[in-house]
Amino acid sequence: MAPTSSRLSRTLFRSLCQSLRKLRDRRGRVRFTEPVDVRLWGHGLNADRVPQVELLKSMIPDWLLAEEACDSLLQEIEIGEEEDANDSGSHGYSLPGLKEAQVVSILKLGFQKGDDLGEGFSLSRYMAMQVTLRKSTSMHVTDDLVRVEATSVPLADASGSRNTFCYRISIENVGEVPFILLGRHWEIYDNGVGRVISEVPRGSSGVVGHRPLLKPKQRFVYASGCSLESHSGWIGGSFQMATVEDDDDDVSTAAGGFEGFTGKPTEFDAIVAPIPLNIETD
């Protein structure tokens, strides 16, 4: 990265700081969004959240990661993220975040010690991507039990006749009892048409061939997609869930039943807040 004496370098640094402010959560912490891997489309798996500090590291050049000062800052950030996770708790909308001042310190260190302006532009593109991902993300917590977070990205369509989007859904048990996802309900709204253009009926079985069982602190992630005629819209709806009491640590839900559980299941809907679908145009 160019020295801070460079006017362009200073402009890049200010731009990065402005982007960081757009990534603040409601508590003033910086939160990065996991990039959407479109190769996951049609598949699902149990997955832990990627720590915020790891998402931060992914944007830092290797030479800067090797710097002792940067390593020390990252250790402080990692400890802070763990403390923030304990303070925010597992319920509600609060998720671990990073102190903005610490992230800025790492960026500043890179601009002070680096001599490759191209790395500054790479950082700028990464931050721009993060801002776009934030705008394309929704989150809702149902009954302090199910946290559903979703992010969409546009895909290139060779035909050019429709605009295709891939969305990733994260379903997380933030409560104290296990639950099974039984079905789903979707509405797809096209802003250009001004109405719901497609609907998946309530109770449609599972998601991408799965009816996952999630115990407390477990998380299931899958990806799928949809198309619009215009450049913007949304998809939202709900998941049909059932809470159960688990007597078996190795219960299979491949058949989507309640074998291995005791007690009467309690069925409920977990809300999926509208996921923004948007293709930015000039």
C-alpha cells in the first residue's frame, strides 16, 4: 500500500473508514458478513459461524499478517470478540462484533508500512462487497429460539431474460430445546411487476432435501435461488418447525419423523424476514 503521504492513499484510507461505519451493528460494533458460496446451491450442512476475526484476516495481505504489531492487534481483537460474544449472549439479535477503532488501527498500519497501492484498492473492493452483502441480508429471531439470517447475491444469467439470485440461509438454535425443520413457505416479490410472482405453499417439505434437527447452539446452512424479471425484489416467508425433547444424542432425522424423541412436539413458524434481491445498475 502507498505511504500515507500519498494523496490517493489518504483518500483510500478515508473511504475504507467510511465503509466500516456502514458495517456497524445496532450496538456500534463492526460486523462482517460471510461471503455467499454459490457452490452450496442445492446443498445444506451443519456449520459453525466463521469468527469475525477470521473474516477480518481474510482481507489482510499476508505480509501484514506477519507483522508483529498486526499480530498483537489481531490477538486483542480475538479476545474482544470472545468477550463480546459472552456479553451479548446467545439470544436475540446480538451477534459478536469487532471494535471499530481496532479494525481501523490495522488498516492504518497497512497504509503506513505498505508500498503497494494495489492492495489498497483490493481492500476497498472487499469493503464495498461487505457493504453490498449487508444491504442484501435479513435477520429475524422467533421466540428467542430460532435465528434465521439470510443473504442474497445476484448471478449472471446467460439468457439475459431473467435475473437470477442465489440466497444463503442460516438457521440457528439460540434457545434451550431442540427443534426440527419440517417445511417451508416462500413468497417471491418482484418490484418491477409490483406483486408476488411466485409462492411455495406452506408446509412444503424440508429444505434442499433436508429436515434438519438442531440442538441448542447448532446451526444449519443451505443455499438455493430464484429469478426475477426486474432488477430488484425480495423473497421471504417462514419455516415450519417443531420443538422436541431429545433422549438420544444420535437421532437421525432422514425420514423427517420424531423417532428417538419423547414428549409431544410443539409446532410453530419461524419467520424469514424478507431477503433483499437487488442488482445494482449504473
